[in-house]
Amino acid sequence: MEKKTKKIRYGVVGLGNIAQSAVLPAFKNASSNSVLTTLISEDKQKLKVLAKKYKVKNTYLFEDIEECFMKREIDAIYIATPNDHHRQIVELAAQYKINVLCEKPMAVTLNDCLYMDQVAKKHNIKMMVAYRLHFEAANLEAIKMCRQGTLGDLKFFNSSFSYQVKDKKNIRLNPTSVGGGALYDIGIYCINASRYLFQAEPIEVVGLSVTSDDPRFINTEETTSVILRFPNDKLAAFTVSFGAYDSSDYEIIGEKGRIRLENAYDYATPMELRTFLQTRSGEMKKQTKKYKKRDQFSAELLYFSDCIIKNKTPEPGPVEGTADVKIIQAILESIHRNQPVSLDPVHKQMYPTQKQKIIRPGVRKRKLFHATGPSKD
């Protein structure tokens, strides 16, 4: 008789845009080792509607989350709440030996990240930060080419990530003090991409924010531009905005060529990887590779569940999450002081590799219930 594979029972806390459009549908593609058993929200009607839609038996209001943990109805929790709730939930989950898959950014402050890492270690739980692109084929191919020296010595990275946040009530427009704003929400993708492509950590940052008179941006910046200085004279520059046309691309340029990845940070669209290389004869060789829309969230679930079942350390873990938040805080300090800020980098030994690639078919677009999000979702 074939041995039945153990399945990790998940709860999802926070049922906003990212949960409804991507996390909840992902369990179908991750059913070999993951099962959704519990929903947690502060919205009673949302719990009722989504529990029926996904055939979930257990539902809890956010105020009753500790009761959920006490009943041992889940093995892991996927945290998809606003950023300033992450630390509280991780601390509580760890006390009840509940493993944690936490959306990025890991937390609002460096101190919160360090505490979350410590509490996870103290209670011996698995903790992973949801960097879905660490499992995505197009980004992993770009990493491979950079690592193999295809572009020669890497010189600089450029990126833009923007879209229109149209609803003034969207939590993304909360003040940066609670983890709102474009830098926390989408700037983290550009920071993380520059780090995994260079396979290095920045040592200095410069940031600049601008805001129009648009009433949407009373509490947070509209657009932020950043330059990161890496060791060996490498530079990364990016701009993020909640008030501009859709953009989600990056380029990395070396002495012998460049790579451009279009829709680099998206989870609901196909991607296109363009490579420009100089041949020995001096000619320019161009190549384009297209990647279909994939379910990046089921890849995370499959990987994390496997780590729990086989008692492996998840990567990306708390060190990865801490590194990005430390950089974000330095950028905010640079903006406030109007000058460059030096960084003592987080020690990082591992970066994503092709071994982490997991491909699952894309999921259809979902209608959201009591949730706001980017217009392109």
C-alpha cells in the first residue's frame, strides 16, 4: 500500500487582497502536502463568505486567535495582515509551537525583526518570509546568469515598480510608522532583487521622496527613489510609486551585456526575460524568453510544508527578512536627514538558486470580497 503523505494544516490570518487573490487559491496547487483548515479575520461577514467558498471548517475572529492556537487545529499560520501586526502574531504563534509563513516585509522595524527571529528560535518553530520570487523561474534564471558570469563583471541595477493606489482607504496609504507607503510595500521587491542578483549586501543608501498635492498621499509619500551602494563599486537604483502608471521591471548591466526582466515582480501576469550579450566579434546577440503566469504562492506553501515535514531550515528565513527591513530603515533615515547613510550589512551566506525552482500552473483571477488592492490585480 502506498504511504500517505503528511499534510501540514494551515490557518490564514488576514483576508485582504493578497490572501483572496493569491494565498487562498494556492492551496489547490499545493494539496500534495498542504491543506487550508482555518481562516482568521476581524470581519465576520468575510469569514462566512470565504469559509463557504473554500470549504473551510474553522473560522475565528482576530481577537480570538489565541483560542485557535490553543486548540491545535493548525500546524502553520500564513500571516497576511498589515505589517504592524506581524510581530504580535509571530510571538503568539511561537508560544503554541505554530510554524510561521509571514508576508513581507517581515515587520516594520529592525528591532521587531530581530525579536521575531529570537522568539522563533526560542520556541523551536520554523519561520519563513514569503519571498515568492525566490522560487520563480524567470528570476532564478536571471540570478543564474549573473552568478555564472554571463554578463561579465556586474556594474549596476535599475528598476521601477509602480501602480495607482486609487482607494484613499487602502492600508497601503497608512503612514510609514506602521509599515505603509510604497517603500515598504513594493520597494522591498527592488531591494531584494538587487541583493539576489549581485549576491551581496549594500553598504550605503541614499533616498529621496516626493509627493504631489494629491489628497491620497496625505499620510505617506507618493514616489521614492533610492540608490544602494554595494561592495566592489556596484550600484543599484530604483523608483517606486503609488501614483504612477503600472511598471514592474528591472535591468542589470554588466561589462559584456545586460538582462531586462519585464513584469519582474508580478504574480498575475506572464514575464519576459530579454538578454543582450556582446559576442567575441563585437556584435550584439539578443535573446527573449517568455514565461507563462504561474502560481508563485503554491510554490511557497509546498516548500515550507516540506521543510516542516522533513525538519529542514527554510530559506528565505528571518535573516533575509531582517536584511531588507534594515535597509528600508536606513533609506527612511537618509530621506529624513537628506544625506547618505552607511550600513553595517546583515551577514548573509545563502541566496536563491535554481534548486528552489517550483512551477505550478497559474490560478484564475478571483473576485475580491471586502478587500482593496492594485488596479492590475
